Amino acid sequence: MGGLWRRFWGAVAFYTILPVPAEAEVAQVAVWAPLIGLLLGGFLDLVDCILAPMPLLPRSGLLVAVGLWLTGGLHLDGVMDTADGLAVTQPERRLAVMRDSHTGAYGVMAGCLVIVLKTIALASLPSQRFWLLTGAMGWGRWGQVAAIGLYPYLRAEGKGKIHHQEPLPWSWVPGLLLLLAWGGLWWGLTGQRMAPLALTGWGCGLALTVGFWLHRQLGGHTGDTYGAVVEWVETLCWYAMTLVLAG
């Protein structure tokens, strides 16, 4: 197995619970994150097609649950820990609170809020769900890559440290090009223009905005905030697209 493929499978192992070859190499995984997002979205669309006889709301709820299962709750855990940290009024204590393995009330509320908001948003988007699932999940993970490249890492250790052990200054470029090409493919295959442009614009803008906002609150990022970027960008992308497609 070539080195490139070993690292791809390492990224699959890092970001999902899917089985991978024993030769997988977990290194510089962030550069693969947007592609992993597109693949996860494609898998969820397959599940969506299988569940098509169900009404849209319960079907959307199951898609959110399957997505949570596929990622092992990695990113949602970041949402919860980040919410607990941001709820602390003393900024110097926020990282310590985020490190605590016990989830507080704000963390539980934030986790529940993401699940509910995702379900409602997907249930309001009855068409073009393949493109919406893949696109939002791709841009969410590109937001993580952008945060890794743009802002300092705040811990001397932790799961997010892997992204800074062998830093790639250009790691955000392949994912950006991939997602721009994905938007062009949507446009070319369907003949639509507004929806691909809207999700591309919202996705890129939200990915940068959420990462910047968390940086302003904490002075940088941790593994938890990387996960929070993924989840909130996905959620907000789907809500933004209800303005374009729900009718």
C-alpha cells in the first residue's frame, strides 16, 4: 500500500469508526478531512434512499443519528466540551473546564441543540439531499482545516495535537479546491446555479466565521473546538440552504 493511501486510511480511522487496513498511517490527517466529509455525506445519502418510504422528519432524525454513529460522536463531544468552557465567566479557567471529562449543563444543552437543529433543518430540505449532505459535511471539515492552519493550538497535548506535529501550511488548499470542484459538479450535472453557489458561499463563509469566532473567545483552538467547528458549520449550512431550497 502506497504512502498516500496509508495516510488516507489513517484519516478514515481518525475521523470515523469504519474499519481500515492494518497498514493505515495516522499522520497529517486534516488534509483529508473535507474528502472524508464528502464520503460520509454520500453514505448518509445512501441511507436516506433506503429509508425513502419513511416520512421526512423521522428519516432526517435517523440520518443525524447515523452520522453521529459513523463519527463516534467525535465532533459532537467537541461541541459539548466547548460549550462548557465558553459558559465559564473567567477566561483563564475555560481550557481547564473543557478538559474535564464530566459534561456540564451547557454542554448537554449544546449537544441536544445541535441534534435537534440538524434534524429540523434536514426535514425542511426535501430535495437535492445528496448535494446538501455531502456539501455541508465537506465544508464543516474544511472549516476545521482552516482553523488548524490559521490559529494557534492552545494545549501542549491532546487529540488535536496530531494536526500540529507535522504541520502542512497549505493543508487548507486541497480541500478548498475539492469543494469548489464539487460545487461546479453540482452545477454541471443538474443545470442549477443558485443552490451550488449558495452552499459554496455559505459553506466557505461559515467555515471561516465559526473558526474565527471561537479563536476570539479562547485565543486559539483545541481539539474540542475543531469538533465544534465541524458540527456548527454543518448545522448552519443546512439552515442557510432552507432559505434557498425549502420552497
